[in-house]
Amino acid sequence: MRYRGLEVGRVDDIVFDPRVTGQILIKLSVEEGAPVTTTTFASLGYQGVTGIAFIQLDDDRTGSPLLQSEKGHVARIPLRPGLLDQLEKRGLAILEKTERITDSLNNVLSKENQDKITGAFDSINKAAAAYADIPVQLQPTLQRLPALTDKLDRTMGSVNELATSATGAARNYDRLATSLQAPDGPVERASGAIDSLGGVTSDLELRTLPHVVDMADEAKTSLRAVRRTVTSLGDRPQSILFGGPTPEPGPGEPGFVPPTK
């Protein structure tokens, strides 16, 4: 038995605890003066060459009261897992995690997933190739950019000149409108001329309208005569050559025959 590497006693016996099933008690003989306190704990240590186990005592704190042990009341020191025990437990946990990781990798690397991964890489390669062609396709456009910039500058200059011309034209139009609307200006004179023309028109209408009405009546009478002539020619076209039919004698004329009832 050692306390932080120094031998401080020996193991007397190893027995099962009669009070707790499965628990093992290790009886120790500790040298007088060993700094065993109430916070001291024990663990199994192993010699490096032979691998022989021994009891390793250690303490979590300093300054704890000494552990008192009597013949009728033997003190107990708790046994904690040693380094190898901890490594064994952690190793088992690591192995379990490794197995789960391996199973997951097997699922990921299945034939179906491999095909999907291969397809994804193919798509990425195609996309990369397409993106690689973009600079080549853009090169002609990039080469034309300086010329387009110059044209744009010239266009902007023309627009500025046009805006300046439009501003001057607007000013001229303003001056023209002002002069047209001035007192005794063209607009006012044109209004007076229109008023005079209206008076002349009214007078002309009063003088010529009756004559126009008479001429219209004569035209209507002539049209009726023409219509009767056309109707007669339609009924007897030979009258153009032989003349129209002789009208029957009326009452009191030779050859008059009164109508029979």
C-alpha cells in the first residue's frame, strides 16, 4: 500500500462485505503517522514492469482532519476506479461510439448514396465548367465597354445640348405668347376681324337667302319634269324615234267618245 508513491502499509485480507451483496472489503494495516484523513480515497495502481496491483492512497484536499479508527469501529476508505479502470470504461464507450460511427459511414457509403454523391460531384464539375466559360463569354462585352462608355458620354453631351436648345425655345415661345396676347396685339386684332366677318356673314345671309330659296323651288320643279320624262321613256323607249302617243280628244273635241258606264 502506498500513499502518493510512498509505502505506508500493507494489505491484510480481501473479503466480501456481509452487509452489501457483491461489495468487496480490503483490510489494510496502515503505519502510524500516515496522513490518512477523512477525505483520503483509495484506488488500484499497477507496477509498470510486472503489472502487480497495489493500493494507492490519495487525497482531494489538504488540511482535512485525520481519520480515526478503533478496534470496535474500523474506519473505511472509499475505493475509486483507478487509471486503468477509467481507461477501460472510456475505451468501451469509445468503441461503442466508433461502432456507431462505422455503421453510419456504412450507411452513408452505401451503393445508392455513392451514386448520389457521384452525381452531385458530376453536377458540381459541370457547374464549375459552365462558370469557367463565363469570363470567356463576357470578354467581348468587356472589350466593347470603353466604346459604349464613349458613346454614352457623347449621347449625354447631345442630350445636354438638346436640353439647352429646348430651354431657349421655351423662352422664345414665352416671349411669342406674351407678344401675341399683348394689348392691340395679333390675338386682339384677329378677334376684331372675326367679329367683323360675323357681321358681314349675317348681312350676306339676309340678302341672298330668299333668292336661294326661290332657286331651290325651281330646281325641284325641273327635277319633277325630268323624272316624268325618264319614266315615260322607260315605258315607251320608241317614243324617241316616233314621238309620244297622240292624246285622246277631250270633251267637245272632234272624235271624243264619252266613257260607257
